[in-house]
Amino acid sequence: MKPVCLVIGAGAGIGGNAGRRFAQEGYHTVLCRRSNEDGLRGTVKTIEEDGGKASGFLLNAVDAGSIEDRISAVETDIGPIEVLVFNLGAQTGNLSLEATTLKAFELGWRLATFSLFRAAAMLCPLMAERGKGTILVTASTAAMRGNPEQHSHASAMAGRRMLCQSLNAEYAARGVHIVHILVDGLVDAPDTLGKILGPERFQELRERQGLEHDGLLLPERVADTFFHLSQQHRSAWTHEIDLRPYSETPWWNS
Amino acid sequence: MKPVCLVIGAGAGIGGNAGRRFAQEGYHTVLCRRSNEDGLRGTVKTIEEDGGKASGFLLNAVDAGSIEDRISAVETDIGPIEVLVFNLGAQTGNLSLEATTLKAFELGWRLATFSLFRAAAMLCPLMAERGKGTILVTASTAAMRGNPEQHSHASAMAGRRMLCQSLNAEYAARGVHIVHILVDGLVDAPDTLGKILGPERFQELRERQGLEHDGLLLPERVADTFFHLSQQHRSAWTHEIDLRPYSETPWWNS
Amino acid sequence: MKPVCLVIGAGAGIGGNAGRRFAQEGYHTVLCRRSNEDGLRGTVKTIEEDGGKASGFLLNAVDAGSIEDRISAVETDIGPIEVLVFNLGAQTGNLSLEATTLKAFELGWRLATFSLFRAAAMLCPLMAERGKGTILVTASTAAMRGNPEQHSHASAMAGRRMLCQSLNAEYAARGVHIVHILVDGLVDAPDTLGKILGPERFQELRERQGLEHDGLLLPERVADTFFHLSQQHRSAWTHEIDLRPYSETPWWNS
Amino acid sequence: MKPVCLVIGAGAGIGGNAGRRFAQEGYHTVLCRRSNEDGLRGTVKTIEEDGGKASGFLLNAVDAGSIEDRISAVETDIGPIEVLVFNLGAQTGNLSLEATTLKAFELGWRLATFSLFRAAAMLCPLMAERGKGTILVTASTAAMRGNPEQHSHASAMAGRRMLCQSLNAEYAARGVHIVHILVDGLVDAPDTLGKILGPERFQELRERQGLEHDGLLLPERVADTFFHLSQQHRSAWTHEIDLRPYSETPWWNS
């Protein structure tokens, strides 16, 4: 039986590419995303055409019980989850303090922090019992410093980071490896950056900074590092790592 | 008319002592705490006997609208709030991941992060309009690193810190000064530490480490620095500061 | 006998103003600077005209034995040093890696790190014996992150910061209080910023951003916080603090 | 012609194992260490018996010109250096402030900071001209926080870290990738840990915590991550990463 890699937040960027990479390496990849059933089916199909094994489910992570039920079903129907790629974004755009409703502020937390807690609360005990498991958490610059108009996002992503540290503090010695992966730059992803910018501005940006310039993070290259981290020997585990294009100024300089 | 200092989380420790100090310096101090009406009246009375001006209200910060209504009422009935001492704790004790219910995890966030957002959302625009205001936020080590059995607390206090940074990023240049004050050690406070330990163990600890040993943070001495920060000239503002007893190992060494 | 405050790096900015403030509060201030004997005499005279007590010495901190000899002489001739304001700058301007000679790189370290070590190696044991003493260390953004063309400065100021942490780790519990004070912005100081920019551009900047705009750190207001830190009760000591103008973007956002 | 990997600090731990790994991957590995010519020849021989290509040189990094001359000679005689593994330790043992001589303090800096500057000053311009190069820098916990009796080591390793950040800030966009790799735990290495503890205590520790327990960093597994970092696509580069055994408490918790 293949080991299982569950991807929560499996759009066409980091999530989908990580899923594809794990499938290539012999995992049964389970892809979950909130919407776009066609996109989801497309990723599953691509993986299968590569000779890999994949399943896809729509999942609204903020719905009560949604993550928990999906994890249970995967464990029962497909197999024990060895790797969780937790790639749920929580960027809701720039909103001044006055424009940030209570609901919007809370939503950021539900997406960035609470949903990871819910997934970890299900999976860590299972992984600890098996003495083996990896949780790869996509993080963003907002985890490291606040910004204007990022009240919800910054506080929620900081909560995600400290949650990763608490989880490691409790579970690493029991064989569960949690990695906080700071993606510090724009990702060449049609589903996220592409939607924020719209197709024309996205293409313009790709031509100016991406493509052969490599100034946007290529999600398949990000996936290389995700995969490497999942395979680290337990005598040399990474808890925190950053990733950015060579041409990008790190968050501490910009 | 006296300037107003609102204290949210005004027990017998840092909150009450900061309130008392601001009253001594000429502020009308408005004290809010969740429970213990007798304790609240006692603090108000002590301030009045010192010749200061104080009001006291019970306030359950997690109730919808509670902070907002109190701020409105103070602004209308007492005067413009010049200083907010935001001293709400969110320590709910050590709980393993498996013992942390969804409700408990969320409560930590409601206390540590969301309540500060709600207070800031009310006050920052008012302060910015007046071109003047200070928000002093009590923080804890959990903001800086995760710990086992601190999943809720660490992620929520980290959220508080990044929220402070975002608020400053949006409001500092408009005259609103937010300070994240990391209290990195045990506070000699009967309402918090005293309750956690019980009266006997608390007294024992005071005799061993506190009192003339000064190895517990004395809340009236913490209040000295709170007051200093509120009076900093706008050409030299502090955003982040730590406080600990001379004999205490800092969080980064322990 | 008055307590003694020794200022190393006592130009017309933070150092001179801190010295003046300590003198006003009853300290005998000993001012040391590398050059400009007239400026030094002027500061001493101003303090004396205020009714304070001051002495002034030229001191080339990088000369072997210079700091050590000065500290010995002050301890013998004037009195036990209670406060050291260590305000030596190490900014040698922007230099690309290729333009940074071995000598220039080393000089940054000698100024920023080694000279603090030498001062601390003399003073900490004396202060520990007396159970009392404060070392206030002026720090800069370079301690927190690297920058292009700041190879010497950034590595040397980071060395200064970690040295402060090690000194506290060894001496705080013995009564010696070391504070790393991050000055994160331009200081309205003719001797440093004024010399870098030249008189015209300096005056232009002051008119645009400083003066009534308060967008440059006023050294006499910085001195307020230096003095406060020196008076903190040992139950509530600060190890690290930042200072910047209200209108300035913090280092983590710029 | 094979690409060249130069290892500075090539003992039997991380340095030697990284060298071996790069040789297995097709690099001509050039190993440099201060002493133990037999050990050096042994590592070269082991690599050659694996079918790899290696050269070895004794190098006292603190000697003026030593690093510079070695780099020049390698570039001329062997080929362009594509990867530098900079693995020079600077741990000189625990020394109280009073026991730390000026010379000892300076030596820490010469080993940890200055020698990296000297290597980078030679190599970065060459690598930038070729548009390609990687510098992998072994770092230690001392870079992140001070400790008692670590005055030299902590300040010197912090200097190393900020130097890495400055180098990246100036050279990353020109194709030179510098990575600060925080090794946060004890390494199962006879040349370093083994020498500090002596053979008996080292073996005892290995039996208790290392070997099948994996509680000491295995240098060949550390080398896996070193190699991965050297191969990252330039659209997704890591600047900072940590490594520790699964069972080890991270520096921020200990």
C-alpha cells in the first residue's frame, strides 16, 4: 500500500505541485481544495497520466468538522496519512483597520490558525501512535512582521507559526515532524496570484519578473524543497526554513 | 478635565497598579475587570484615598460588544481616552494537544488577539482623529516561542504581537503609539499567580524568590515603565520592550 | 559623593545628551569622545552652567588599553562608575564587498564589538562586586538584519547585541543591568548625521522631517528613555528595547 | 571538468561528510582542515575509493592570506569553485567574562566572522561574474542568543549570521546563494564533540542518545540537506534553515 500524502489547499500553485511531486515519489496523493471541481479533477488526472495515484475532494476548511471528517475518511478509505501538506492561504487582501470587520478578522484566524489546529489535533496523535509523520506548513511573511492593512492576516499567520512551534515541542520527540516553510515572495500560481491580479496583469508580471527571469517562486521548485523536508532523517530535522526567488529582497530588508 | 486612562484587565497585579500609577500622575483611571466586584471597588477606593480619580466596571471582554460599549460609554461619560492599558491575560494553564478542546483553543484567541483587535478598532480611529493616544499591551513569552501544552496561548499571544505591529504600521504616523510589553517572568500578583498556585504555595514562592529577593516582577515597578512609555516623546517611541526580574533567565535562554 | 556616569561616545547627539541628563539627575558625568576637544569642553561647560558636574576626556577607543585606562582612572580619581553609556558608533558608510578592505571590516568590529567587550571586561566585575551597575548600549538596526554594503557594520553590530545577551546572562543576577537600545531611525545630531550629510543637506532634512515634525530622533528625548532604563527597579529590568520616531517605518517593514 | 566543491573545516563531522556527499554527486571536492594530515588523507582516500574525486590541504584559516591563497590555487589548479562549504567552528569552550582574554575574544571573531568575510571577499565576485555559486555556512545556536561564558562565541557567530544576510543582500540577485544553516544540537562527530568529551564520555553519550536513538545529528544526514540546498532552483532559494535531532529541544525552548 502506498503511503498517503494529504494536501489541504491544493490549487494550481504550491499545493497542487507538491501533491504531484509526492505522487511521483510513490505517495497516494489526496488533494483537497475549496472550489473549482474542474481544476481539482484536472490535477488528479494529470497525476494519473504521470502514472501516479491521486484522489480529489472539495473541502471548505472553515466548515465545522470538515477537516476532521476528511482526515477520518482518508485514514479509513485510503490509508494512514504520512504527510500532510497544509497549504491553506489566509490572505484576504489589504484592508485598513476601519475596513476590517469583526467577521473578516475572525475569518483570517479560522483559515490560518484554527484550521491548522483542527488538522493537527486529528493527525498528531495518530502520527505519534505510528511514530512517524510529517506536517509541512506553508507560511508567509506576515508570520514574521505586521504590515499596514494586514491586521487579520499578520496576526493569524503569526498564530500559525507559534502553533507549529508548540506542536513540535509536544510531538517532535514522538516522531512527528512539523515544518514551518516561509514562502517569502510571489508565487507563479494562476489560482492565487493570477486571481488577485487578473489574467492580463498576471501575464505582464510573469513576462517582466517570472518565466525565464525566475523572479517568481516556481511552485514545482518549491515542491522540491517540500519533498526534501519530508524525507529528512530524524537525526537532522528542520523546524523553520524560508524560500524566496534569488532576485527577491527578503522580508527583513523590505 | 483629566485625561482618561482605561485599563482592561485591572486585577491586583499589573493592571491595577498601572491604573493607580496613572491616577497618581493626574489621569482619571477607568478600571475594568471580569469579576470580583469587591476587588474592583477596593482598587477604586485606594486610588481615591490617594487623592486620585477612578471609576470601575465589571467587563467580560469576550462578550460581543462589551469592550466596544465600555469604550463608547467612557468616551461619552468620562472623557476622551488618552491611554489604554490592555492587560487581558489569556493563560488558561497547560493543556496537551489532545486535552485542548476547540472551544478552549478559540477562547485563548478571543482573549489574547480578538479582544485587542476589537478595542483597537474602536480606539485607534478616535485617537488618530485627536492625533494622540497610547495603547500599552501586556505581552508574554508565549508571543515569542511555542511551548508544549501551550497551543492556544502561544498562537494567540503571537497573534497579539503581530497585531500590535500592524496597528503601529497603520497608526503610529497618525499619532497613535502602540507598545508591546513583554513581561518575561512571574508577577507578584495575588489575582493571577496567587490563584494559579493557591495561597500557600504563592506565599512560599514569594518568600523564596520574591519580597526582598525581587525575583518576581513587582507590579508597581512594572507600572513605572508602563507610565514612562506612555510619556515618550513622539520623536523617540518604543514599539517593543521586555521586562524581567534581574535574577530571571530570559526566554531565549530558558 | 555623586554617583558616576561614564559616557563613551559623547558627541553632540545621544551621548552628549545622555550625559547632560544624568548630570541633571545628580550624577558626575564623565564624557569621552575621540576628537573635537572644543566640542567636548563645550558640553562639559553646558553641564556645569546647568549646575551639574562633568569631566571630559579625549579617548580613542580602538587604541589598546585606552578604555581600560580611562575606566581605571575614573574609578580612582572620580568614583565608582554606576552607569556606563556605551554610545560608540561603528557606521563607516556604505561599502560594497569589493570595496571593503580587511582593515575596514576589522575596524567595524573593533569599534562595535571589541570595545564593548573591553569596557565590560573591566566594569562588570567591579559592578558585580558592588552588586549594582548599569550598562546602556546604543544599538542600531544593523544588529537585526544585514544590508547590502553593510558587511562590517551589520556583523559588528550583531556581535554587539549577542555580547549584551551574554553579559546579561552572566551578570544580571549579580546586579549588573545591560540594556541593548536599538535606535531605529535617524538622529538629529550635528556630529554624526550632520557630518555624513554636510551642513546644507542636514539642515534641509531637519526642515523637511525633523524640527517641529519630530521625524528625526531628538537626542534629548532619547536620553529620557536611557535615564528611565538606568533607574528601573531590579524586579523589572529591560534587556532589549527599540526607539524610533512615530513617523518612521520600523526596520522589519523597511 | 567536474564542478568544484571547496570545504573549509573538513574534519570527520559535517565538513568531511558534506565533502563526501558532493563527491558522490560528481563534484571534485577540495578538503581543507587545520591539522591532522592523516585524517585528511583518510577522507580523500575514502572518497577516491567511492569512485569520487578529492584533494586535501592543511589550512590554518586565521593565518593572513591562507584562505585567499587556497582559493586562488584551487581556482587555477583545479577549477572554478561552484560550492563553498564553510564549516569552520569557533567554539572555544566555556569561559567566564573574567577568564576571556582579549586574545581569546578576538580569536573567536577571527574564526567565525572574519574568515568567512575573507572567503566571501574572494569568492563572491568570482561567482557573481560566473552568475552562479553557493556558499553553505554552518552556524550554531550562539548566532541566535547569548549565553553565559559564551561572550566570544555568541558575538562572533551572530556576526557570521549578519554577514550572511549582508552577502545575500548584495550577491543573491547576481546568482550567488548564501545559506545560513543553524545546526542546533550535538553532532555525532569524533573530531569535535569526541575531542571535547574524550573517547569514553563520547561513546557513552552515543550509546545513550546517539546511534539507533538518532538523538545526535548524524553528519551524513546533515550533508543531505547541505546538498539539497546547493541544488535549489534559483526561483526558490533558502537563506536560513535550522537542523536538529527530532528529540532535541530547539534553542528557543532551552
